[in-house]
Amino acid sequence: IIVNDHVSVSEGHQIREAVRTRLMANQAAPLADVMVHIDTEEDVDGPSCEGLPLRDEVERRLQNYFAAIPEARQIEHITLHYLNGHLDVELLLPISVLTHTIESQTLAERFAAAAAADKDIRSVEVIFR
């Protein structure tokens, strides 16, 4: 099954299980089991992500890039999307990091600019909650 590049792992598993259940239920002859594999659109059409760094290395790099951004210490979660030979990074920060002097767009631009020189990272997006 081909799914959107940004589907979460848990959503991919849910889609897989729904497809598997339907296949098992709609067969004339009984099936013992069905294996359904999920791939992203990128896996089919895009350049390989082989050789891109894994989470530990990416987080180490980001920590270095964001050292001068005080709000980086409040990052709650980092989501990595391996797409078309690059990484798209999503940072989750609490809305409380925003003050009268820092607007969300300004802070997001600071994070993106800090990692801009990394050849593996295509984008950095900041999400506030």
C-alpha cells in the first residue's frame, strides 16, 4: 500500500490493519493470513534516503545548530521525515515560548536558518501547541 509521505507510523499501521482485515473478510476461500506492507510515495518515486543520518546524529547536529536559540531547550518532540533524499524536520514547542517580543514566524525562521547549511536537512518546521 502506498501512503502519503507524512503519514505517522501509527496511522500507517492502522491503514495496514484495515486493509488486511478487509482482504481476509472478502475472500471466497478462507485465508490463514495476509501480509500488507506500507510504503510512502517517496519510496516509489523519489531519490533514496540511504546514507542519511539516524536520529541520534540528527539530534546532535540540531543541538549544535540551535545552541544560540534559548527556546530550543523547550523542544518537546522532534519528528524526522526521510523524503526524497533529504530530511524534513518538525519541532514541537509549547506555545508558552512565544512572548510579546518573539512571534511564531520569527522563531520558526531562526530555527530554519540555524540548520540551513546542513546538506541533509531540507526544511525545519516549527509547530506550537
